[in-house]
Amino acid sequence: MIQAKGYAVHKANDKLAPWNFERREVGNHDVQIEILYCGVCHSDLAQINNEWFEGIFPMIPGHEIVGRVVKVGDHVKNFKVGDLAGVGTLVNSCGHCEHCEDGLEVYCKEGVVATYNNLDKYRDNLPTYGGYSNTIVTDEKFTLHVSESLNLAATAPLLCAGITTYSPLKHWKVGKGHKVAVLGLGGLGHMAVKFAVALGAEVTVLSTSPKKEADARKLGATNFVVTKNIAEVEKVKSSFDFIVDTVSAEHDFDFYLSLLKLNGVHICVGIPPKGLEVKNVGLSLQLGRRSVVGSAVGGIPETQEMLDFCAAHNITAEIEMIKMKDIHTAFERMEKGDVHYRFVIDMATL
Ligand code: NAP
Ligand code: ZN
């Protein structure tokens, strides 16, 4: 086994603290990565707090991982020692269902294996541990190539925030001529703005934070609406083809559905603590022939496509680098919506 160190939480709602643990030896199809940076996703906090389901503890969060390959297995074809590499939210899947065969591993019919807080049922049934650590061993099939041309720390958030917003925009063919609203300007939201703009759409940010307007415009949004200001919201009624909803807390769907045009699509990527509660959407759906849809991260081929798209268009996340020991200050700020726009841990500080 490989001796590794990380920051783990030992029971739900507890604090992260240094923890030594073991990674599996590098198998024939595996690569070992020295982790250099790891992004901090709202999902990390949600899982530490058992918001979605009962977690597996000790838990080492982190699924926005970038670093350098330090060892490869004998049968590895696509990576060599010294390459930059990334790992996102998935590390295994059944590999043979129709969705895996289509490169949609995240929708694996037998269940995907998440990078942390999961048991790898296709391998050893042992818990997976994430990127708040110094090293990781992954199958090359679940390992991504990362461009040398982009700022590496700012590339880390692409592995979750990036693909989670890129994937639905591509799936619903968002592009030129579309008006897109991005609801919530945090880690996912700011990537949604960048991608929607890069794909040619006209973007409005819907936010609870008036102070984020200048940033939203710098990211490429042409309009900014403070959602607490009802008069401003009234002005954008029935005006969007798509809403990309990245809000991490419970919110009123009816209120936002009315902002969609005829046939408009409300794309939910945010995951509030109790899941999405659609309580009373009135006749908003029927009277506008609108839809509410969801999307989960993205498959491995599409994640590589997104990373290549980012390299071609010089797209990375806006980041605030933190030391590992400051993770709880970052979580506190994240809970208040005070992210600009992704915290990234410098693993040299572990
Ligand atoms: P984040 O950086 O904390 O951003 C969330 C943003 O939502 C905040 O910055 C804030 O933006 C807005 N917000 C927060 N509380 C709100 C409230 N009560 N009402 C209205 N708006 C509120 O989080 P993130 O990392 O981007 O993640 C966003 C959500 O996506 C989380 O639920 C996360 O678990 C989920 N997620 C889903 C997937 C997936 O596969 N679908 C993947 C990754 C993450 P403003 O200040 O602009 O209002
Ligand atoms: Zn994430």
C-alpha cells in the first residue's frame, strides 16, 4: 500500500483534521498522481454535513484534483510520468451498461463510484478518498489530460464546476441567439457564465448578492439582476430560453419559472440539502410549455472535451488560493455565498 496523508473528517458535521491513510498500490491500469491543487466544491461541505445521505467516515473530500503523474502501471497507454493529470467526481463505474458504453459513466445503471464518500464496489469494496490529500491512484480510464498552457490551480475547478455546467449547456445545445440566465454566482455559476458566453449566448446573472455585479459583467454577462429586487425581476419576465440554476439552498421555483419564455428550460444543477422541493409551480409549466430538468456532472469523454475546449478558449476558473489549514474559513464564507469564485487548496500547504 502507498502511505498517504490528507485532511479527513471523522464524523458528520465535524472539523477536518490531518489524517494518515493508505492508497492502493498502482495496478496495471492505474496512474498515481501527486496532487498539487484541489478545488473546494459546495458538495464537499454538503457531504461532510450528511446533507444528501449518510456519509462514509473518515471522509477525505475533494473532487477537483490536478497534479503530476508520478507512477504508471505496466498497461497504461495514455499517461507517462511527468504528465499533468486531473481527476473529477468519478473514479469507477460498471463499464458495460449502455450509459457507460456511451461515455456517460456518471449515469451508470449499476451505480457510479464517486471519488470520495463511496465504496468502490467494482474493485475492492473499500472507501474512496478524495483530493484533500497529497496523492491519489486512479484507473487511467477515469483520469483526464490537463493542458500545460493553462494556470494549473485555476484548472482544478474545471473537474467539477466546469463539467457540471458545460455538460447541460452542450446537451441542450445552448448557443448563439439564446438568452441564458445563470442563477447563483458561485463556483458553478461563474463557470456557467463563462461557458454560455463562449458558446455565443447572451447571459444574465440572477444573484442575491448586489456586490457581484461588476464581476458578473467582467465574466461576460450583459445583464445582472438582484433577485431580491422584485421590480428588477419583473423586467426580465418571460425573457430567457434557459435558466442554469446553481443554487445550493432551497428556493422558489415558481418565481423563476415565470422568467422563462415559451418552451423555456430550467436546468437544475444545484442540489439543496433536502433535494429539490418543487412545491407549487402554479400553472407556470403548462402556460409556458416550460420544462424543469436536471443534470449531473458529465461523463469522462465529455470532461476531456470540456478541458480541451478550455485550453482552446483560454478558459479557467476565477480562484482564491487557500492553505489547507484554512479550509473551515473557506467553508464559512461559502455558506454565506462569499466565494470569488472558487477556493482552491494549494496542496503544498498540507
Ligand atoms: P457555491 O460556490 O456556494 O455557489 C452557490 C451560489 O448559490 C452562491 O454563491 C449564491 O450565489 C447562491 N445561493 C446560495 N444560497 C442561496 C439562497 N439561499 N438563495 C438563493 N441563492 C443562493 O456552490 P457551488 O460549488 O457552485 O455548488 C452549487 C450547487 O451545485 C451545490 O448545491 C452543489 O452541491 C451542487 N453541485 C451539483 C453538481 C451536479 O452534478 N449537479 C455538481 C457539483 C455541485 P449569489 O451570491 O449569486 O446569490
Ligand atoms: Zn463538485
